[in-house]
Amino acid sequence: MKGKSRLWKINHFEMEGPGPEEDAVFLRAEKLQDGTTDSRFLDDQHVQSWVLSVDGGGWTAEQNWGFEEINGARYYTRRVVVRKQDEVQRVRLVYDYIGPAEDKSEDEDLAYGEEA
């Protein structure tokens, strides 16, 4: 795979890969997959990622990560548009916060980087 990522702000989004405006509207979190239900990112800064299959798979995936309000609650979401030839799939993944991560500072078997 070959890919790239960047930060973007509301009103400054440009798709990296091919696709119609309905893909951009979905990735900007303005509509859900059905194209009719309004939605929106809550914050101004988001992560965009674009991946191209280089092993002959012939697919691309473009995704944006950000926070959305769903049924009155704040959730971290990832919106993905996957394209392979004429087939397109649009998916929104919703992540639920379940509390702080477990302290791994005493775990010697895993690498977490060096402390400064």
C-alpha cells in the first residue's frame, strides 16, 4: 500500500483520490451514507488519510477522523470511502469511549517509545 495523511480544517477539505461530490459530502461529515441525513463534525481540525493498493488490488480508501454528535452524545468517528473500479462503499465507524487506558508503564514486553 502507498498512502498519505494530513490535518485539515472545516471548509478546507479536498479529496485526495477520485470520486464525486457525494463522496466529499460524506467524508466532510455533512451527510450520512444514505445521503439525506444531516450530520457534522464538532471540531475544526480532522485527520484525512488516503491509501492506494499497489499490489494489483486496484482499490483506494480515503478516510476522515473526527468527533461527531450522535443522539446527543460526542463520539470519535472514522468515515471511509473505499473504491475498487466501479464499486464504492461508504462506511462510518463510531468509537465509544470506555475510560482511560490501562497503565502499561510496568509492562516490559511491549515497546512504547523512549521517555524524554
